[in-house]
Amino acid sequence: MLTLTGKVLNVFPTNEFKDQKTGEITEAGHKVQLQYEEPVVGKGKQESGTKLVLKDFNVRALGEQYKKAIGKEVTVPVGMWVDPETRKPGLYILRDCLPTIISHVPSQPKA
């Protein structure tokens, strides 16, 4: 299973919408905004590093539970998909999965 670690910045409601191609109706719900680091790999070692990403994820009816984690670092189980046109990967939070809040343990001073 893949997990994503990030900070919950916001949770907001979404409206019901209808897919224009399939006619499928998606019920109103919530999205969560997560900020996380993503690796960046360049051609040489000097070009490698990380970048900050801010992404909205559907969490549907779990908005109230995610609101409890605003401002906190969490881990969530995610899945991956690939856009058939661009062939770029994307992440989504698995359905009905709640965040696990990470409690940081203060580092111990070295003797």
C-alpha cells in the first residue's frame, strides 16, 4: 500500500456535479488540501531535490474528520493512476480512508 505524508491546510465543501461524457452524477462532498514534498530528479546530482506541492483530494463524506487534522501532519493511504493522454501519474486518497495524525517525538540531545 502507498501512503502520502503531508500537512492538512484546508477542508472545503464541493457541489454535486454531472460528468458531461458519461452522465454520471457525483454527490456533493468535501475536498482536503494537502501540502507535501515531491522528489525532483534532474539529469545530474546537482539538479535533484524536492519541491512543495499543494493538491486538493476528494474525501467525500469524511470532511468533518479531516477538519480535525487542519494544521497537522498526517499520513493517508493513496492510490495511483496514469492519465491516458499525458501519461503523467496522479494520486488519490483511497475511498473511506481517514488520516493518521503524526505525533512528532522531540529529538533527544546527544551526550
